[in-house]
Amino acid sequence: MKKRREYSAEYKTKLVLEVLREEKSISEIASREGINTNQLGNWRREFIEKASKIFSRNAEAEELGEKLKEAREKEREYQAKVGQQAIEIDWLKKKSEEVLGEGWESRVNKKR
């Protein structure tokens, strides 16, 4: 299976700016760099769509807000996972006592 190539933001920016200067065609630049013309066009479109955010006074606040939102979502996922594991541990302890009897923990810990 062929691994997808990854390109740095700086590399993409350099190529997009070259495309925008219109000194060479997208096809020429893509051919020279060994990338797909559509990929370069997608980078150009994304660059233009997001350019206005650079001049927005709230650009940093928006970016931080997105990062905070993502962090809170991850935290909720972790909390749910920990809660589920706590329920499972309690159930296992209860079943262990039913099967092995009272004091099972001390007997199990002695074997370690």
C-alpha cells in the first residue's frame, strides 16, 4: 500500500503563492513538483477561503475557541470511559466476592 505524502504548511504556502503570482500555470508548477494539479488547486482554494481570517481581530480567539471545544470534547470522552471502567470494576468485585467468598482480595493479593 502506498503511503500518502505529507507536505508542510510552509511548502504548501510557497507553492500557492507561486500559483497566485501567475508567473507559471498550475499545471507547470504541479508537474515540476511532482504533485497532482487538483491537489495544488485545492490548496489554492483553501488558502483563499481562509485568507480573511488572518485579518480578523477575532482570528486568534476563534482558533483558541475551537481548540478549547476539542479539548472539552476529549475530556467528556475520557470521563465517560473512566465512569464505565468504574462500573465494570465494581461489578467484577461483586462477582468475585460471590464466586470466591469474602476476603477474596487478601487471598488474591498474597499470591502476587
